[in-house]
Amino acid sequence: MNVSIIVAVSRNQVIGKDNQLIWKLSADLKRFKALTTGHTIIMGRKTFESIGKPLPNRTSVIITGQADYVAEGCVVVNSLEEALEKFSDQEEVFIIGGGTIYKEALAKANKIYYTKVHKDFEGDTFFPVLDLKEWKSVNREDCLPDEKNEVPYSFIDYIRK
């Protein structure tokens, strides 16, 4: 099974503030949808609550320490290990956040779909700095801002060396 992380990260490693995305990048949302549709997506409870519902055409898995947590249309587990074990028959699963789950998943992932947002943002949730001794960039697309994307960004795909 491929464990893939999909994340958008600002220049100063911010990924969110007050449990929300903080930039408008239509292209990143389209890429997220194209890559994750038809797959299992694994997230923390706060990430799920910021989305507010299971995403269409995906199996939504929520990690929480709350024993009685229920989310209609989702699979609820108590750890990343439990989520990965439960879906070990999948070809690829996607870790979609938040900060704590990303930190834990980084050691288990073998691919990262990384959107680098070329601007600093104020935030309260961060993505770890990638150790480029462990990761190799296999694809990169640099994009300029336009009417639907407010800041410059790059799509970078990494695989574990």
C-alpha cells in the first residue's frame, strides 16, 4: 500500500489557522479532488469538522481519541496505525491533515503531493520541514497567480529515497 500525504504549505510552513485554509488556490483544490477521488482519505477529527461532511466518492476515515465519536458516512478509528491496518488492501491512501496527523504520518509515507504556496502566512498549524536527504522531487510545476489563485504556487511530487 502506498501511503501518500497531500498538503499545501506556505513558505513559513503554515498549513492553517483557526482550523481553516487561509489562501484561495482553486488549482490546488482541483488537484486535491483529482488525486483523492476514488480513494481512502485519512484525517484527524478537527480536519473533518472543518470540512463538515464526508467528501464525495471517497472513503473518509477520521482519527480521534474520543471513544464515542460518530460521523455519519465515515469510518472512525482511534489511531493512524488502526486506519492504515483497516485499509491495508488499498493501492493508495491519502493523509489529508491536520498538523498532528501529518507529523505522525511523515515517517510512514512514501509519497507526498506537496503544494508550495510562495508567501508567508500567519497561522497556528504547521507542516514539518521536509528532510530532502529522505525525499526526492520527481515532478514540479510552477504556477503564477491569476483570477482564481491569489498567490504563486508550485505543485511538487516527492517520493521517499
